[in-house]
Amino acid sequence: MSHQLISGVFHLGWGCLSYELFKVVNRRVALFALVIMIGMTVGQIVTAIVYLGPRFILTSSGSVFTPQQAQPLAYASLRFSSYTFNAQLFLFGLWCVLLAGLILRSRFLPRVLGILLCIAGCGWMFFLVPPLGFRWFPYIAAASAIGEIPLELWLMVMAVNSQRWEEQAKTSAQCHDWR
């Protein structure tokens, strides 16, 4: 569970940083992507908590349930955990697609990064229909690596084109002043 919480903190940080970076492209879409990332992180925490349920159900010494009653309850808890996990993956995919759209509309990152991230996001969204997600997982994982790793490496090594980001920020500010 602790690794889920740590991962959640990093996901929230990544969501907030991407909001700050892409709000100059489209503030509403960037904010919606941040809300999706927050929802995904909440789902991640719920999944971690629910995943612990069977352990408590099956090992609690003062339980009111007999072992025959506890086993189906533990199984139901595991099933619910898998549903929350699939929802979490879907939300992450939606976040990737939203971020990809922002990258495609930005002037400070290569468009190919947006295309690759969109492919990765669409792959994660297959977990909305779990049989497809599990059946295609090797391909989804490959698409994820092809879409997410180049973006992360680009941001760490090349960064954004700061001059173009400033220009887009000015244009965005002027558009907001006009309204």
C-alpha cells in the first residue's frame, strides 16, 4: 500500500506540473486533465485500501463470519479491487489522451510526442473493457512505453522550447484579456 501512496504523490505532482505547463495552450482542458489525474490518484488509493480487504477478512481472529462465509466476501473484495484498478487505468489513459491533445496544440513541444502519447492513452483506455485490456496487455504496455518514455525523456533532456512557450503564454494572456 505504501508504494501506491508514493506513486499517488508522484502522479499528483506530474498532474500539477503538466497543468502549469499546458494551461497556456488551453486552460480548461489542462484543468480537466488535472481533475482526471486527481480522480485517478483517488482511485489508486481506493484500490490499495480495498486490496487489503481480503487479508483482514480472512485473518481477523474475532470475526463474526465463519470461514465459509469469509471466503466469498474476500473474493468479492478482490473483484471490487480489480474493478477499481481497471477504472484507474482508464482514467490514466484519458489523462494521456488529454495531454496528447494539449501537446498537439502546443507550439513548444514536438507534435510526434503528442501522437505517441495519444496511442499510449488509447491503449490504457482499453481497460474500460477488462477482457480487451488483459488480452492486449503486452501491446498496451509496448504502446505505453513508446508514448510515455519519449515524452519524459524529452522533458528531462531537451525541455520545452521556452521562447515558444513564452509566445504561447502571451497569446493566451491576450485571449483571456479580450474576453
